[in-house]
Amino acid sequence: AAQLEERRAVRGCPLNNLTLELAFADADFQASLARIFDRWQQEIEKKLKQDMDEGALTRSKAGPLAAYIIAVYSGAMALCKVHQSSAPLLLCLSELKQRLAAP
């Protein structure tokens, strides 16, 4: 959010921008994008499992939670782009923190 404010222009998430524009247009490009999103989800899932094992995060299904986090971020960045503001990202971050801290 601080970087968005620093730049004074929100161009959105480059990965989301590419996905929205090109995923349907080219099957090879779509497959490459899917691999990137899959890797992103795997890394987040790995960290969530670690946090759950250490008791820092309430037990949940790490895979669906990782997908949810990516979807929240992606949607928030789209809203930031359309509003040219970091406010949607900050709102979503606040909500996500509350949901992750819930028992």
C-alpha cells in the first residue's frame, strides 16, 4: 500500500493484468500464468501450514485458505487500480487479518 501511495498511480498487479488480458487469448500463455498462480498458492500454503503447526494461526485447510488470500489480494489490487487508491488494499488487509486471527 505504501508503494502504491509513493507512486501516486496504481497500475495494478502485473500478474493480474496479464491474466485478465491474455489468459483467454492464448492457451500457452494461460498455462504459464496458471503455473505461476499455482506456485504462488503453494508457497503461501507452505507458510500457512508452518504457522498452523507453530500455533501462530488457527487450524484451517491451508490450500483453500491460500487460494482465498490470493483472491483477496487480486481483487483488492483491481479495486485499487479502478479507484487509483491504496484504500481497498488496506481495507482487505484489515479484514483478512481479522479472519486469520479468529478462533
